[in-house]
Amino acid sequence: FSVERGTSLAARSLIAGALDQCSPLTLTSLTGVRHKSQGPSVEKCGQMRFITAEAKASAGRLEGKLREKTLTLDTLNPQVKAVEYAVRGPIVIKAGEIERYLEEGGTKPFSEVIKANIGDAHAMGQKPITFLRQVVALCTFPELMDSPSFPEDAKRRARRILQGCGGHSLGSYSASPGVECIRKDIAAYIEQRDEGVPSDWENVYLTTGASDGIMTILRLLVSGKDSSRTGVMIPIPQYPLYSAAISEMDAVQVNYYLDEDNCWALDINELHRSYQAAKQHCQPRVICIINPGNPTGQVQSKKCIEEVLHFAYEENLFVMSDEVYQDNVYAPDCQFHSFKKVLYEMGPEYFNSVELVSFHSTSKGYTGECGFRGGYMEVINMDPEVKAQMVKLLSVRLCPPLAGQAAMDVIVNPPQPEEHTFKQFHQEKSSVLGALAEKAKLTEKILNAVPGIKCNPVQGAMYAFPRIFIPPKAVEEAKALGMQPDMLYCLRLLEETGICVVPGSGFGQKDGTYHFRMTILPSIEKLKVLLGKVRDFHIGFLKEYSGLE
């Protein structure tokens, strides 16, 4: 049994049937030895098969018997078709088309598209936090540990993270809940943030951004049919992730409206109204809160949070608290209160019974590291058997990206005052948050000076959600075009000024009111340009459709 014969047999088994209509084949490429053969070469035989397949396809076309697509819009999962995500919707697609047109030499009344549609800090020019990038760089390329360019504080954290990774490499899988030492760091951060409220690291789960955790928890909660189908209470206006997830899972969206006249506060009477109305056609099981708010920028008071938690306790609702903007509080009279801390302060009867999951992320705050897709959730009072099912669900996606986990670790374990890197870190963090606070004030001030625009104070997060007056004539035109009035407004704004914002209808709003969401992330200079263009456009829009001077 020669090596040559063994190779030949192996090759033949690999291509068995593929070239069975050919004579003895040439194995030059497989064995390096040219065999004499009466039949065509492998290359020619492959060409023959291709030609034969082509001829069959041509015959099929002639006979009108071409194979139909298995997946079409008719056979597509209807829940997928129901999903809408305004933040990256038609306006953004149009903005991309205009950008390409300008790059190809086309002309518009503007030289660039300003994308104020999404909270992507680095895309808007924000610089990375040096210390975070140093730690992630060291974890990614450990050879840099020998470089004097990297501070020992960063090296110490990177070594600790790598020791928790399989093979001491960021390229390995972690356990599905995340790297153990990072989970412990997160628990320590939560305890410090909440001034001593205990946090068990085994209740902490790393996620691929906060969105991944939110989707996971909703998958656990959605069940039942018809009137017993899970109802998910969400704020209106809301971040479209929630409505998209509800549509995809075929759950029931239960709207509760924030009070725009009271700086988008959450009204407990509105919660009761929404809950009682929903019980007629579904089973509300969960309430979602975004604090600080997206798109509305409000920061909920402690009293308001207490009322929500008491409501959830009385109605036996699961609580999902989206707290990704917890570092983004600008109004001097506002303070971030975590739902967990408030729940603890309400006493053991509440703290030991209300089921609560809180979410955080690398994407917002002062770091703005959206691309790392890092995040975590802390799960409180979940039934142990359900928690086992959740871990099973998390295991299906293996683990969150380890680079994102490392970035999350730096956010919860930043340089301390006694460390060499603290001064630069503190300066960079303060600079980012200080600029955001300045831009929040600037945005509110300029928008409120425009006739027909009213903007609540941007107390936190990264967005303004101004109310805009749209004349009846423009409303009628939008309806004739089959679109929402604020969609018409935002399309016109984009086409005439190059400014890309998201219509309020993509987030939900009370009937008869119109808004748009814009981020406050552009630089001060660019934000002034943006707001000036919005002002001029809006005044022109009113003149065009109202005949106002």
C-alpha cells in the first residue's frame, strides 16, 4: 500500500460522484505526480460539469420551470416584517444616499451631512478615554506589556483580566455569563455606586451591549396566547429597541405616556390607566423604564421611582430598568438614582420580592465605546429555576465579545485618586461630561428661541426631543404622500440642510403632537451650525405652509 496509492484513493473519495462521468482523472494538483490518462483533465471535467449545469438551467428557463425562491416576502416570518427601527430607518438611508452623491461630486445647498440621528459619540468626533484604550490594547496584544509607553496601572488591570481568560488570551471564549473577575468588579462597582447596597457577582451577567440583555430578558417573559399573551409596558416616547423586540416576539405593546408638560416625568396615574386598559386584551407582566430617558432626556426623581416600584409590587410586575445613561446627568438639581438602591431603601418586603433587572453599557456615559458592544445586567429576585433557563439561553450565544467585557471592566474599575493615571483620566472624563452639559443647555436655549418649537430641559442622556408645530397644510400634504407629518418635516430638513434627525413618530408620541430626536454629541461649533440651520429651516417651513411672515 504505497503512499502514492493512498493519496490517490483519498483524492478519489473526496471527489466521488463529482466527476463520475469522467475517465481516469489527472491528480497532478493532488499528488504532485502527472498520471497518464485517456480521459479529460480535472479542469476540463469541471468545465464540462459547469457547462452541463448551465445548459440545464437554460433549458429550465426556456420551459419556464426555474426553481422558485424558498424565502420570499410571502414566506418571511411575519414578525420580522412587523419590526421597525426608526433610528436607522428611511431618513438614515436617504442620508447615506446624499453622502455618496456628495462624495461623487454632486452638489447640494450644503457641503456635508450632519448625522444627529444616533448616539454614536466617536462618530461625532469624541476622543476615546486614554486609559480604557490602553487596557484593551494591552489585553489584545500582551507583548505591549514590555513597552514603557503604557502605565503600570493599565498593565496591572490587563494582567488581571487576561488571567481570567482561557489561555490568557482575549481571543478565547469566556464562560457564558462573562469573565469571573470582571463580574466581581461590576458587583463591587454597583455596591460603591449604591452606597453599600449588597451586590452578588453571581447575579451579574455580561452582555453584548445592553440591547442583548434586554432582548434576553424579554424572551424569558413573553408567553401565552390571545388574552393571556404577555403585555410589555413601555414609556412613550420610547427607544425603538423595545417596540422592535415586542413586534419580533409577537408580544403586546402596552404604552404609558410620559408627561411632556412636566418635563417628561412618569405619572403614576398614567401607569394605572395603561395597566387597567391593557388587562382587557393581554396579561401585562413587565414594565420597562429608561432612566435617564431616551429620547426625552429626563432624569426621574427618587419619589417617582418609589411610585413605580410600589406599582410593580402591587401588580406583580417584573421590572426592567434601562440605566445606560447613568453617568449622563447634567441638570444641577437632578441626580441619578438606581432602581436597585431605591428598592433596597423601601425595605425588605420590597427588596426581597420585586423582580428587577438593571442594564448598563460601554456605549454611552463618558466613554461612548459603542463599537466594543460591551454591557452587563444585574438580575435580582429571579426564580432560581428560571435563572437556570436564562443561563441556558445565554449559553446558546456562547459569550459576549471579550474586548467589550474588558472595556466594561475599565468603566467599573477606573483609575483611583492614588494611582498615577488618575489625573489624566479624571480630566478626560470631566471634559466629556462638561461639554455634554454645555451642549445640553445650548440646545435647549436655541431651540426654545425658535417660533413653533418647544424643547424641555435636557436633564440627562444624549438627546433633545423638541416638540414642533407643523401647519395643517403640511399635515395634509404628508397624509397625501402616505407618511407621518414629522417624517415629511425631517425629510425636508435633510434634503435642504443636510441635517439628519429622527422623526418623533419613530419613538411614539401623543396623537396630534410632533417631535424629532436629535443628539447633542456634535462638537460645540458643529452643534451651533446644526441648530442655526434647524432654526432657519423651521421658520421657512412655517412661512411656506402657513403664509406667515
